Amino acid sequence: MILVKSAKTLLVLVLLATALPTESAAKPNGYPGENSKFNSSDPAVVAKQKAEREKRIELRKKRREERRLKRLNKKNNRSN
């Protein structure tokens, strides 16, 4: 009896899941960030986005270099 009831429940769930449109199940892209699909044709907006991206890249390089120097200093201080 339990097996029949669970099989019916599973069948109903499968039918409901397949009946839903895939658009409603998809996760919306709510973050309008660097990886979003927004493309502007306005040159000022494009230049601003490019400048922001360059700034983020420079900050990332700076943090990477600081971490590298910190590791190097730590390594050199160990040998003393």
C-alpha cells in the first residue's frame, strides 16, 4: 500500500515538474555586473564600463603583488 501511494506521489511530482515551463524554473540574472549581457551602443557608457573594468583589473594586480611580497618577506624572515 505504501509503495503504491509513494509511486503515485512520485508520478504526480514528475508530471508537475515537466509541465512547468523552463523559463520559470531558470534563475534570473539579477546582477548587472561585468558578466551580464547588457551591451550599450553609447560610447560614453562603453568607455565608463571599460574604465571601471581596467580599474578593477589594476586593483586585482596590486593585491596580487602585495600578497606575493608578503609571502616573499615571510619566507626571507624565516631563514634569519
